[in-house]
Amino acid sequence: MGQRQSLDHGNPARDLAVLDQLLVVLMLVEILHTVRISIRSHYLVTEPFLIIGLIAAIRRILVITLEAATLTKEGKWSMEGASIFHASMIELGLLGLLVLVLVFSITLLRRHAATQTTSQDV
């Protein structure tokens, strides 16, 4: 019974490490899939690379969030900790902007592909 309770209140650092590794594996699978498609078709498709970049940015956002949470949770707030926190927040903002740009790019590519297929059908 006691072990079940400890599993229900998982360790956030361990959970993030597992999620981090899963996202790395997902990125590797996506890269291998993209390379395989490119070799077979002799045509380089850009959308999978944008998706890989999106996964990598989200992965980094999760890592920064956990690091910032542990930095502020310790209760020892030093000047070094404050500068690390400030740099982390700047990086987090830039990564958020990068996620928006990548999502916008993927959306544009999909719309462009949809208009090409409808114009070829006519």
C-alpha cells in the first residue's frame, strides 16, 4: 500500500527526465523517418524538420521550467541564482516565440500544399 502512494505522488524531476528522454527518442524517430522518405522520393520535405524543431523547442521549454522551479524552490536566493533565473526567463520567452514561428510555418506549408493539390485537380 505504501509503495502505491509513493507512485501516485511522482517525483517531478524524474518525471521530467523520462519525458525529456521520450521526446529525444521521438525526435530521432522523426529524423529517421524524414531521411527515409527523402531517400525514397529524392525530394527533400521541409515540414518534418520543422516538426523536429518544434519538439526540440518544447523539450527545452520543459527543461528550463523545471530548472527554474527547482532554483526558486530551494529558498536560497543569491545573485547568481537571480541572474540564472533572469537568463532562463529570456530564453523561455525566445523559445515561446520560436514555437509560434514554427507552428505558423507548418500551418503555411500545409495550406500551400492543400492549395497545390486542389489546383492540380482542376
